Amino acid sequence: MYITQGLKRAVQINSEGIATIDGVRQRTWAEFAERVAKLAGGFKGLGLSKGGRVAILALNGDRYLEYFFAVPWAGGVVVPLNIRLAPPELTYMLNDSGTEILLVDDVLQAMLPAFSGKLTTVKHIVFAGEGATPEGTINYEECLALAEAVPDVERGGNEVAGIFYTGGTTGLANGVMLTHDNIISNALNVLASVDHAGERWRYLHVAPMFHLADCGSNCSLTMMASTHLFIPKFDIEAMLTVIQAHNVAATMLVPTMVNMLADFPGVEAYDLTSLRIIYYGASPMPEAVLARAMVLFPACEFIQGYGMTETSPVITMLEGRYHIFEGPLSGKIASAGQAVPSVEIKIVDEHDHEVSRGTVGEIITRGPHVMKGYWNKTEETARALRGGWMHTGDAGYMDGEGFVYIVDRVKDMIITGGENVYSVEVENVIYQHPAVAMCAVIGIPSSEWGEAIHAVVVCKEGHNETETDIIAHCKKRIAGYKCPRSVEIRREPLPLSGAGKVLKTELRSPFWKREARQVQ
Amino acid sequence: MYITQGLKRAVQINSEGIATIDGVRQRTWAEFAERVAKLAGGFKGLGLSKGGRVAILALNGDRYLEYFFAVPWAGGVVVPLNIRLAPPELTYMLNDSGTEILLVDDVLQAMLPAFSGKLTTVKHIVFAGEGATPEGTINYEECLALAEAVPDVERGGNEVAGIFYTGGTTGLANGVMLTHDNIISNALNVLASVDHAGERWRYLHVAPMFHLADCGSNCSLTMMASTHLFIPKFDIEAMLTVIQAHNVAATMLVPTMVNMLADFPGVEAYDLTSLRIIYYGASPMPEAVLARAMVLFPACEFIQGYGMTETSPVITMLEGRYHIFEGPLSGKIASAGQAVPSVEIKIVDEHDHEVSRGTVGEIITRGPHVMKGYWNKTEETARALRGGWMHTGDAGYMDGEGFVYIVDRVKDMIITGGENVYSVEVENVIYQHPAVAMCAVIGIPSSEWGEAIHAVVVCKEGHNETETDIIAHCKKRIAGYKCPRSVEIRREPLPLSGAGKVLKTELRSPFWKREARQVQ
């Protein structure tokens, strides 16, 4: 299987249908494919080698999607970069991946001076923005206009289609190698799991396209000849405006976005009745947040995907019909759903032995969705894929019907006074407090308990809850040992990763650095 | 990917759900999987080698499904044999495939004496029937009961999962090698194309399980932990009784079965309201037959699959929503639908160049569904897969939206007076005659026209239409050159392949033999 096959299918079945809508710009599948073939010609003209890496540092847009198909069409490998990273981190990724061509847009070109003289392999920089072409870069539209449409190279199967860096915000980034088969098997599994998969959706790219949670949908939507719409980055008003103006039917959001959406003043003023599916995932969704969003969009189906970059990304899905709070199936909403069709899951102990249903262990997974490995990192690859299974680092349990309940990242679990506490469980309780806008629960050093539970809370505007209020709220709802010992009330938002996950490592590190100093 | 993963998924998500219902016998997925693991142990105990072939010659039943999973579980390769073949043909297949173990049931054990002394590789015969165990065979239930459940060998990916013989009724049979990935990719493509794929269906195996049209569904249904029901062989009353008694929701029929069903007296007396999906395929369905069936089952969705053994089998699907006779989409019902998601199709001329939309050519296909090759037949494999595409031998054209219209088998096309006539088109017209139960149109030698169009027609009981009536019926509806020059009215049914296709080669051969004699 190979990624561009899906594009060719879209042209075969819907050549005059709308492929992309980006602001006032709109293109059919026939036009889109022609541009992809020419852009691929442009890349070849720039000397792109077989399997050569082409990176992109850009906000969402139609050119991002063209890039996503033109690179494999030319026989190259995509390297979508996290736009929130700092220049040294990006420099590392560009050099580590051996990127030959780099695409930037209007906003991200501001990074270019910081790269100056530091990129060891980049031969060309292509400016894919709308403004004036910066010196030393090649204009995207010119590159495309001057090129000949080339035939599809049709690399595929087990060959690498993309390198997706993870963990770039802390520690040294790992480049996850996903093959063509990885990405297509993800698309097929998602299509197989979602009802009405054969229909054509007007899908809005809201989450950043560099992130696999969004990027993974590129293939399934294109295979179905659906219509892609874009907003440059997450912005509630822009999102609501486009949904209303273009009758958007589906989108994918991360929980923090759902949270902000549900709290957005004036959301009721928009006509959002076209919206039929909200996919969500990339980090755990507090049930209270989900419940609020479901009230806001009663006609909308919520579908959860759970996974990670290393798994292309979907491991499990929780379908719309399980998003209910009453009746025999009501408990399932607390889960991440069941393994998608061709994916295997086990919950194991520290020796990789499967544990019984209901017992918490690490979630491991095997199948056509599991990455080829980490780029240039044999040891890390062997560790992550030991025994032929991808070790997710997520702690969870499975019920009698194969629904997987994620309790925490293994590394975010807190051991306090000998008891395991899952930070996510405590966060879910704190989110039930009506004044809470955001929160994160972490373990901090404690001479008495080993680790003590600490919460960082951001209140909604006009609310001034205190540490005592939050602790009291928790004490009414969960066992005392699970309640925070301390609460920090912050005014500014919590630090988020590019994928919208709270960066607990950043919250934790001052405490543990202090500890380290004390130990020394 | 590997076949038994789907079974493990079924146990993970629905261990207490009903896996199989065969007469009064009923088993849960947990029980079914336990039996599969023990039967695999039994096969290993009989010395099955790694990748060793295990053939089956049996009517439909729950043991057929157990076999289908136990063989790969033990690391073997399935060889499901066409029960309508003669002993010399089956002997050839058993020896050609190097089968080590052969399973037979009550009915097919009658073949055993004819094999005596002729099987060069079979070491054990397992009797999977209900009656007394024939001498020299091993009882299936004993083999299973005495064995230890063994762990799954987990062969998979590009390794051969099954050898499926085609064309066994005429000429030398070809063993189609399908890999684990072939079969799973078919399952995923079907699931991705059918709405409500995530639901659990009560599916009745009516078409013979040795044929890939039915056998292909084993995987998708099992992955979804659906319930399999069986009738030993096609029998309208048995079928209707089981549908009514067990609330069967889905089944797969070949067109001749749909035809007989629609004509069956008393069909209205059954409560068939549970039936929601009828898959059909394996040969072209005359529109008149389909229309009658749709009237009979107004609440039922008809879904067409087009494909062949070499493509695991599905190439295109025509979804339920295109089964309409009015409105803008009404023309699509004459097609076989569009390529399923990860499958490529082209219509090409005799030099393999793609023809324009609307032009008839040969249908060729590429993708993860295409067989590894023909067993032990390098030349035939190279010819069928030349240029990396499977050449279907079917003539058809594609419309502007990628719908494929199959006009004929390339070899069934008739060239008469320099005009191409598609036998299927003429048959469709003849089927519109209310007296016609079955028909086939073939080309026969003609000194005047090169080939002349000849129809063989079976009338319904109580009807006595003549050659003149049929020709007159056609002349009112199609161009004169497409009308039969001669019609043979037969009393007995037309010869059918195991898959229910009319064997045109058999109908043609007397004419062409005569011709050959005349030429000599």
C-alpha cells in the first residue's frame, strides 16, 4: 500500500468534487492532484533524492496537504515539524533527519535567521506563505508553476513515508519512522470503525497538522474524496465561523480545545447544526468536560481515538454509541474504547506478562500500525518494541469486553504512602468544580510519603477559588489519600505541548530540581 | 497482519457472545477459540509441518470455521476444496498442493474410495462428520478432545495463508496463493465500505464456504465478533427457516440463489424482517432479478461485491444507497461499484494502456488484495500479474465517478459481423421475460458472421415459450445484431460451477468441437 493511492482514488471517484477550501481558495480533486504532481516535479527539480527528507514548518493550510502528498509522489519522506518548538530543537531535528528541503510559511519564516549557518543538510528552503518571498528562499507557487507534473514514484509498503518527532519539548527528540503501510492501515482501521465511513465529510483541520492526531486523518479523508477545510491554528472564533459558513460536518479536537469550546461565551449564537462528528483524542478527556460538550452539541457524535505517534496513531476507538451516561453501556464512556480491527492490545505487568481483566498494567500493542522504529536510534527502538510489542508507557486496565481504561501515563502515576494514585483520576474530580478552567496533578517529593499529590489549577475568569476550596471539593469525592496535599492556583494557562497536552514534566521539574539540590 | 488475530480480538471483546450456531449446536467465542487452539494441537500432533497444507472437502458448518482458524493457528495453510469437483480433479489438487492432512464430512467421505492409493502426500484423513467414523480416518472430535491447546504460531504478513483452486471444472486448476495480509486487507476494505461495520451481525453462511466469496467474510465477521450461522448447502427452505428462527441479519448470495429465492413459491409466508443486508456477487446479477429481490425484501440493503479469488476477493463494492431505480444516482445499479479504499483499478487496452472513461477494456487491479501468485506456476503467475497488475479477464468500462460496469468476461464477449456483443447484456434482456428461469448467451461458430449469438434458456414450470418467442422478445428491446440467432429451450438447469456461475465453457464446447472437426 502507498499513501498517494488514496489521492488517485479520490481523483478517480470524485475529480470535480471539492478537495480543499482554505479561506477564499478552493480546488477540485483533479486540480489538487495536478498541483501535487507538479510540486513533486518541483521537489525533483530541486534535487530531492530517493527517500530524501522534506520537512515543513507551517501553520495549517491547503499547501500543507499538498506537501503531504507531493513528497511521497516524488519518492521522498515527510518530516512535519512541531511549530511550537524553539530553533535549537528544530535545528536538531532538521539535521538529525538529514532534511534536504524545508518548507516554511509566513509565520514560521521568522525562525529562518535562527537557523542561519546551523543546518547541515538542508539544500533548499521553499517559502509556502502568501507574503513576499524572503531572500534565499524559493517561492512555493513559482516552484510549482515552473515544474513539470511528474509520474508518481509509488514508493510504498514497508518503506518510510514520514519521520514524526515526538518529545521534542523535553529531552532529546525521537524521530518516529512510519511506513506507508503503517499510515494506510491506520486509515483503514479508522474507516472500518466509524459508521457511514463511505460518506464524504466536510472536515475541518483545527488541530495542528504536524501532529499525527490530525495528520492521520489526511489519508482516510482523501481516500474517501472528502473535502478538507483549514484554519491556520486553533482559534475558537475562526473555527466556529468556518463551521457555520461551510457546513463543516466533522473535525478532530484535543480535549483542551473541547474544554475551551464548551466554555466559550457566545458559542450558542453560531449555527453549528452541520457538525455531525467530533473526533477527540491525543490526551485524556475529563468526563466533566466531555459531558458539557455533549450538551452543547446534542446532534453530534463524539468519537474518541486513543493512540500515539508510534502507532500511526490509533490503537483504540470509542464509538459514538458509547457516549452515554445512562443505561447498560453508560460505563464505557470512561474508557478509550476497544482495539480497532487489525490491532492487538495487551495489558502487562513489568515482566510483560498479561494481567487479568481489571488489573492496571502497561498497555502494549502490536500490528500493522506499529512504527518501523526511531530514526537512527537502535537502542531506543529495541526498548520500545521489545518482544515485538510497542510499549506505550500508558497505564490502564481492560474490562470484560475489551474496553481499555487509561488511568495515567506510567510516568505520571504517583506513589504516595505506598498507594498508587492516577493523576488523571484526581484531575477528573477537580474538573468537576465549576470554577476550574484547567488543572494538572503531579507527584512532588515528600519526605513523609515518598511522593505527595500536588495540583496546579487555573480558575475561570471571575473566580477566586483557593487551595482550601479545591482540597475540600476533592475530599467530598475521593479517598483522602488521593486528594491533593497542596494546590497552586495560577492565573496564566498551563504549559501545553504542540498537541495540546499539559506538559507535566515542566510542572514537575522545579520541585524535583530542588529535591536534587537538597540530595546533593 | 495475521488471520487468527481477528479471532483473538473476538475473544477479547465478546468472549461470552455466540460465535457459531449450527443446527442445535451453539458455542461462545471463548469456547470456539478453545476448540481452535485444541484442534491446532491435534493437527500438530498429526505431524503438520510449518506451512504444511491442510485441505477440507466438506459442506458448510461450524467445523469448517474452526478449521479455517485452527490451520493458521497451527502454522499451516488452508486448502478449501470445491465439493462439486470429480475425484480426479480433487486428486490433482491434493497432490499438487502437497496436502498433508485432509478433512472430510459425512457427505464428502463418499469420495474417499476414489482417492484410494492415489494421494501421494496426504498422511492423515480427519473425519469431521456426525456419523460413524470411516475406517482409516481419525475422528475430528477425538482428535480435538485428546489434544492440548497450543499457542498460536502467528505466521502472518506475506506468508501464504491459503491455497484456493480456481477453474477446476475445466482445464487444469490453478492454486491461488493468498497471504495473511491479502485476506486481512480484504476484510478491512469490506468493513471500511459498509456502514454500521462496527455492529455485530448474525450472518448466515449459505454460499459454499470453500468459495472465497463466502470464505472472505469469515475474517471480517470474526474480527467484529459477529455470530456465524450455517446451512450445509444452498437450500431455499432451509435458508428461510434459519433466517426466521435465528433472526439472521446478513447473508451473502450468488445471483442464481437470489434468482431462485425471488421465484420461490411461499417465500412471503416466512418472517424475514430480521434480514438487513444481502451481499451478492461472484457473477453478474441481471438487473431484472435484482429488482424482483428488492421488492421482496424492501427493508434489506443490497450490497454488491465484485472480485475474484485472485483478489481475496473484493475489488469493488456497490453500496446499498446505489440500489435505486429513480433519481440522479439510479444508473449506478448497473455497475459493480467503485474500488474499495486501498485497491487500485484501471481499464486498459490490449497493450495495458489506460483507456478513457466510458471505453470498454480489460479491468486490471493492484493493491494489498492481489494474490502472491499461482502455486507452482511461475509462468501463469507472471502472465496474470504482468506489469505488477492483476489482469482480471473481465471486460468493463468506468464512468466519470469511478463506477465500474462489467460488460462481460473478456472470453465471453462475442464478435459477430465485426460487432462486439456482451453476452451479459443479452442475458439481462432475456431475463426480463417473465417465463425465463435461467439463461446463458454464448458465441457459436458461424461461417457468415464469424460468431453467431446463441441463447440457452430454461423456462419456469408451466411455461412453454419457444425460440421464436424469445427472439421476438429480444428484438423489441435491443439492436438486431445483439439478438440471438438461435435459442435452445432446455428443461434441465444449466450447468453451474461450485460458485453458482453458469459454466459457459461447457455450453460452448460441443459447438466448437464440431467446428474443430469440420476444420480438420
